[in-house]
Amino acid sequence: MTKRNLRRIATAITASAAVIALAACSGGADGGDDLETIRVGALPVPAGDILQFVDENLAEDAGISIEYVEFNDYNTPNPALTDGSNEANLFQNTDFMDTYNEQAGGDLVSVGDVYLPAAAFHSHEYTSFDDLPDGATIAVPNDPTNEGRALKMLAAAGLIEATDDVHNLDGVTSNPRGFEFLEVENATLPLALDDADVAFVTAAFAIPAGLTAETAILTETEDSDYYNALVTTAELAEDPALQTLYELLTSQETADFINEHWEGLIIPATGE
């Protein structure tokens, strides 16, 4: 059983308990007749689209409403959650969240996995790593979580060797083909293809940039540990409205929406 499946079992138990507690209350998620609005920070694609789908099609019947708060980078959503500007966010995997907590002294927690924004190494010039010349330039993210994610994919493909807990280039123990690595801020990685032979890009940035399965030469699979999670603060983790939101985000209806719009690029955590 993968680490992701263990997390899903644990969060399903928690979410089910919360739904029982919610059913015992009268009215909406706050126990009254009014909908409870949850402010959720997210990047536009795919999380913003998913949140808007849930708000427009599922949330009202469940007694909640969603206010989608748009962000366009990975650096600002967590501080906005920590300072109370939002009640939750949907853009990061749990490794990224743990790194933020460690570095910023945060208390953010995962409500549960929602979807995998399948990452891939993209190229405009080459169709496989076999065609890539020795010494080629590979652009990778400069944050510890996603840089480690990229390097682990290369190691799993036998292109480099790295430590099991690799987070940056210091963890690369062998680079037999002499690849040159260019560390770039995550949101600008699609633009790095103007200078690099290959770039590692997550789906949240690949889709708006027009990168597709046809430009991908090595793609993450559904057994990845890097599913994006609905994240909130420790104080709000057991809030019934947030647990209801998680149930809606991982419903069959939402999975169908994800598969219809981004089949293979965005993989739902449930409804498979």
C-alpha cells in the first residue's frame, strides 16, 4: 500500500466522522439557515476551476459556499492562510506544506488529498531523454519539494543517481551524462524552455502555457506521493464545513469533471 493510499484511508475516516457530526446539526454547515462561506486560496488551473465547479454545482445542496481567492505563485497562499485571510488553500502537496511549516513556524495541516497535477519533463526540441545529448541543460524548480520531486523522477528513470531524501542538487550522487541543471522559480519554468533543452513543469503551470502530453518526454504516474491537498490551519482542521468541502472535492461528480477536462494531466484522488 502506497503512502498516498494510507493518507487517503486516514482522511476518509476523519471526513466521515465530520459528516456524521454535521448531519446532527440543523440548517447549513454553521448550524443555521445561512450558507457558510469558505475562502479558499488556489492557482487558477486546475484548482480554481475545480473550486468553481464545486461551488456552482455541489456546494449549495451541501450547505456551504466557496469563495475562490486567486493566487499566481507558490509563495503567497500559505502566509495568507496563516494570517487568517483565507480558511483553506488548494495548491500544494504535503511535502511542500511540511517544508513551509518548518521554515515559517506554521501549523498548517492537510484535510486530505484532492488531485495529482501530474508533473512532466517537457521539451520543444527532443522527444525522449534518449535523444537528449550529454551535457544538455535541464531546468528544475528551485523550491526543495518540487526540485526533489524532479530529481527523484530522473533517478527513478536511471538518468542520475540521488539520495533517497534528495531535495536539491546537493543530493545528486552521480550524473553520468553531465546534465547541466538550471534552478528556476516554479511559475517561470515554461519560459525556461527558451534557454533550456528540457524543463520540469507541473500541470498547474504547464496547462496555461500550452504544454501538453506531446511535449512531455517523461511524465509522473498516478502512484506519485505528490497529490495536492486541501490545506487549512490546525485550529480549523475538524471544522464540519471544511470536512464537507473535502467530501465534495473528492466526490465522483468532481472526479468526472477533472477527467473530462484534463484527462491524464490532472488525476483525481478518488473516483478512479
